Amino acid sequence: MNRITKEKDDTKLSWMGPVFPLEDLEKLWTENVNIWIDYLEKINESDLENDIIFQPTDSNKTFKAKLLDVSLQLNYHSIHHRAQILRIIRQQGFNPPITDYIYTVLKEI
């Protein structure tokens, strides 16, 4: 979101910290999701085609991506990390929980 709002200097932000206490994660997750939902509800659908221009913290290069693609990346990237976590759980000899979305909404009839 900061790449859109430009409230802080992106090159000074860290992707690796801080580490939040486990008991704070649900609250922080909800707050961050709500920031995105509020933002997306306020814009026009055509605004999703606007370019977001940014410089990653690990590069001197400047990039651009459509707001739509940035929004999709936020969603899709969580799939990547979920898979990483499940792999670690399996490597430790445990059966990981089912994380497929459909299983969270299935109703037995």
C-alpha cells in the first residue's frame, strides 16, 4: 500500500522485520486487509489500470506495475508462502492442515 500512498520512503522499508508476536498476527492481518479493502472500494474499476511506480529496497532500478497486478500479487503470493509452510511441516514428519480455500467454505448437506 505504501507504494501507492507514498507515505514513507520505500527504499527505507524492510521486508524482513519486525517479527510480530503470534498473538498480534490476526489483528494486524485484519487491519492490513481492511486498508486494502477500503482503498479498493473507493476507487473506480478503471483505476486498476493505473501504473504504480516504485523502487524496490534491493535495487537502484525503478519499476512500474498496474494496480490490478499489484493487487493480484498480494493475493497470489500468499499461496506461495502457504506452500512453503506446508513443506516445512511435512519435512518435520507431520501432516499439514488442509489449506485449500474451498475446504474453508464447504458445507456438508
